[in-house]
Amino acid sequence: MTIDGKGGAGAPAFDIHGVRLDPDELAAAGPFSKAERAAVYRAIETRRDVRGEFLPQRVPDAAIARLLEAAHHAPSVGLMQPWNFIVIRDLDRRRAIRDIVMRRNDEAAAMFEDERAAAYQRLKLEGIVEAPLNICVTCDRGRGGKVVLGRTHQRDTDLLSTACAVQNLFLAARAEGIGVGWVSIFEPDDLRPVLGLPDAVVPVAYLCVGYVAELFRRPELEARKWSKRLDLESLVFAEGWGSAWAFPEVG
């Protein structure tokens, strides 16, 4: 970044990679306060995928708008912003989607064997009807045209960008005291007729949304002994695959 002359009323104009920017486009960088950092990390560490703890209390439209605003502030490759959000309250529509998921859930259950199959059947994997609100987050795979900056060699960056929006929504919901459950037991085309999705649009996340009284201290699947969180130190390498990174001592 170079300062190139003066702009406005004596304010410096910035030349970044050959593009001249008004100084108002830049903001000071720096860490959050200790309390602000703690709030961010708390939201990350206590976010949970909610299935059966929803309260019937209606989620106000203003709160929904805040969640969607947070999702819309997600990063996207080439600033393509491929997401759309379908807000679903209608009970009959939610029942239709619940029936699709139940049918696919029977197929999924048959893929497990023995004790794992029995454990799967005991899990509650959706709260489509119990939650007062559903949100379907979609990806328009044609948005931005045929050539999108940053997507020229990795076509699925539109899907990955949409997943970032979903995570933003999850974290904002945690800060609002709102629970979210991500339902994924369906084929993407299953939802197409129910939601009237255009051909180029695919559902990335079907979310159950509502207030909750309690959350699991650990991820529910860990609490129910389906799986457990992997040790972070075993997942971090230095300079290339397989060479362990030396974690610092925690003081």
C-alpha cells in the first residue's frame, strides 16, 4: 500500500495494488477488547446443533433479520454472495419437508449395522416441526456469471462461501439465545418442488430455528457417545503433511 498524493480536504488518498481508494474505505485494524474477544470465543465454543430442545415461543422478525444480516456479512469468494434465505413458518410446508426427511432417515438407518444402527435409531436428528421457524439457505451456482474471481479453478467455492454464511448465522443465533439445528438427511432435489427452487439453485443447509431453554455442554453426539471431539494437536502439521506442529505451553 502506498500513499499517493492528497485526497479530499487534505486527507491522503491510498493507492492499493494500482486502485485509488478514498481513505474512508479503510478502518483501523487491531484486536478487540478482552471482553469482546471472550464473547466471540464463547459463541464459538458453546454453539450447539439443536434437535429437540426448542420452545414454542415465536422468533420475532427483527431477530430473524439480525441473523440474516450476520449471514449476509459472511465472506464469499469473488464477492459472489451466492446465498439466498427462505424463511419458512407455514406448518403444512414444514410437515411436508419433515416427511421427506423421515423417509430419507429410514434409508440412512439401513446403512448402519448392529449396535450402531440401534444407536442411530435412538438419535433425534431433526426438529423441523418442533421449531417454530425453519430457514433454508441456498446457493445460486450461476450467480456472478461464468467466470468469477477466485472460482476459476475451484468450482465449489460458491458452496463453501454459502457454508460460511450458515456458520455466521449459527454464531449470531448463539449470541441471541436462539438455537439452530442443521438438517441434512435428504437429497438436494427432494426440496426443489416443495420450495420451488430454480434449476441453478441448490439447498446447502436446512435449518430449524427457535429459542431454547438449555443447551448441551458438549456437542450432543459427543454427550450421547456417538463420537467425540478429536485432539487438536493430532490435526495440526508444520510446513507439510505429517510433521507435528509444536503447540505452545498454555500459561
